[in-house]
Amino acid sequence: MNCKQFNTIPLEEVLLSLGHLPTKQSEKEAWYLNPFANESQASFKINKSLNKWYLFSEGIGGNNVDLLKKYLNKTTSEVLIWAEDQSFSSFQNQNIPDQKFENPDKNYEILEVKEIQHPALLEYLRERKVGNQTQFLHEIHYRMNDKNYFGIGFKNDSGGYEIRNKYSKICLGKKDVSTIKSGSESLRVFEGFFDFLSFKNVENFLEKEPTDYIILNSVSVIHNIKNSLGKYDNIELYFDNDEAGNRAVQIIGNENRNAEDCRVLYSDFKDLNEWIIHKNPSPERQVKQRRR
């Protein structure tokens, strides 16, 4: 990864990887507490269209490289080495250079949407222990930079698709949450769709009734669901066991006393899907073991 490539990754995703979430945001901008020091009011602003930041309390700003050089106290070369290890979702691992996948209208074309049939995608789902949950998914064939690709697609509320396969993690279209409603008075909130699919595999064995579901597809859009939470009597939260997940639970919990942090289910793992993969190859057997 070079500086040009790293600077095209949305600042929201970079800040999220560091455990920082916005205090408020709109389509054009987002405000954060100072990531370099403690403060009580947000003075750190990002311009989403320019992908630049400015810290009003110190009168400084810049791009992704500038942010990380100050935040990590590292050189440019060291920052790029750090970035290579982060697996940012908007930087595709399919050898497509200099792409900014948060500006999707100009660089891709969806060729086909169908039921998942490709053996490689079915095998990938089996490896993630969710091979039986294809009813929520699509097989997406798309063209980008004069090359054809395919992946598992999970549709969001804006008509975009989260795309996953063994080598790629991107979003085609506008980044948004995915809402699945059943008319329930209870809600479950998941960070990513593999966590949602994993939960559906153990829902019956955990003696849980189906509810409404919101899949964020990125914790950075958590403020988009604030107005949707008030109508629910019970809210269960299934976020990652990391700083961003901790902050997301805190944000929702502060405004919704009926919200429950359910990460105790997979407290020894990064997320719910990792728990399913490593400790729950047979959901029925695993849950029975936990009840003994």
C-alpha cells in the first residue's frame, strides 16, 4: 500500500480501526472527540467528500497519513506498514490499484444478481459455518476496472451490497445498515452480517424467538439507527469484543436502558462468527454442552 492508496480509505474507517466513533454526523461531515487528547466536546471534524480532517482545538488537519503519523508517532513508512496489517474493508485485496471504494458509482457495474451457486462461494460459507443461511444472501457478479469479479452479496437498506469472498471485503453502492423486520417488539443489533448469520444458526438452540434485526455493516454508521431503537421494548447487542465494539455498546446503552450487551456469549473471541467457527462447529452440540 502506498500513500495515495491509503489516503483514499475513508477516514471514518481509519478512526474506527483505532476505536473512535463519531459523536454526530451527516452525509457530508462527522465530528469526533479529539483522538490525540482527552476532551469533553467534539472538536475533530472530517469532511467526507474531501476525506480530510481538521482539529479545531489545535488548528491542524490533513489526510490519513498525517493523522496516523501524529496518532502513532511514526514515520510515513511505518504508517504504511501499519495500514497494510489492518485489512480495511474499502481496500480490496484483488490487486486493483488506487481505488476508493466509497465512491462506487463511478467504478463498478453489477452484471448479475442470483442465488448463490458458485462452488467457491458455497465453500467459503461452509468455512464460516453459515452455509445453511443462503436465504439472506445473493451471488453478485460485477465489473470493476475492466475486470470481472464475483462474491457473496448482503443487501443494505440503500440498495447497496456488502461483498465478501475469501479475497475481498468491499461495499458496492452506498454504505448503509440492513434491516430485517418481523413485526417484533424486540430487536437484535449486529456489527456485521456474518455475525447475524451465525446467530441465526444458534437462535433456536439458545431458545431465542425471532425478532427484528439490524445489521450495521460498519460500526461507523451507528448513529444512523438511533431513531429506530426507541420503539423496541428489548434490544440485544452483538458487537465485536474490541474498542469500537465497547464504544458502540456504550453509545446505545447510554440512550436505551433496555439495551443488553450480549457479548458474554462469545467473550473469549473477537466476534460471534469466530466463536461459531472455533467453538461451535455443531450448534446443537455446543449449546447442549454449555447447558451442562
